Amino acid sequence: MSLQLLGNGDAMRGDVFDSQCPARTVLDHVTSKWAVLVLAALRQGPLRFSALRRTIGGVSEKMLAQTLRTLETDGFVAREVVPTTPPQVSYSLTELGTGVASHVTGLLDWIDTRLPDVLAARSA
């Protein structure tokens, strides 16, 4: 595992280029197709599971549940259960999740903007 001290000697940071660094796992988690879309969708505010599934076209229940569990374990998503009958579960971004979501939505914005150029390159 590779963690490095920053210039002030206090904080630690990962090294994603080191195959043993836990930063690699976090990178895998937040850059999966479904995780990027979940983070972007939750940036608009809390959503229930069914609303998330409707928002993210093509995601299966199983994959959405697995992605939400992973993002919750990593501290990016909070799960709130309201004790009603049946229980209502909603998902929202944590402070950590809000930070990473701003970065991945920047990537999505870039892709949306440059999509015509990518499609032109593919057909050339």
C-alpha cells in the first residue's frame, strides 16, 4: 500500500499508479458507468430507489442496488430509511460524495459538449 505525506507532513494521499494502493479501489468504484450516473443523479438532491432507477436508463435493479451499496460503504452516499409501511428508503450524497460528484459531472459535461467531435472522429 502506498500513501504519501503531503508537504505539510500531516495529511496523507494515495498513489493511484501503485497497484497496491487503496486509491485504486476508490477509482474503480467512482468511475464505473453506473456509479458516475448515480453520483450525477444524486447531485440534484435525495432520491428514492425507484426514482433513481427511472432517472438512470438501462440500469438493472441488481446493479443499482450493488452500486448504491458500494458508494455507501465508501462514504459517498447516505441511505435513509423512513419507518413507514412499507419503509421508504432515500439516497443522498454525503459531503464526500458531493465533492466527487462535482468532478464526475464535469466529465459528463465535457462528454456531452464534445460528443459531436468524438462521433466525427469515429466515422473518419
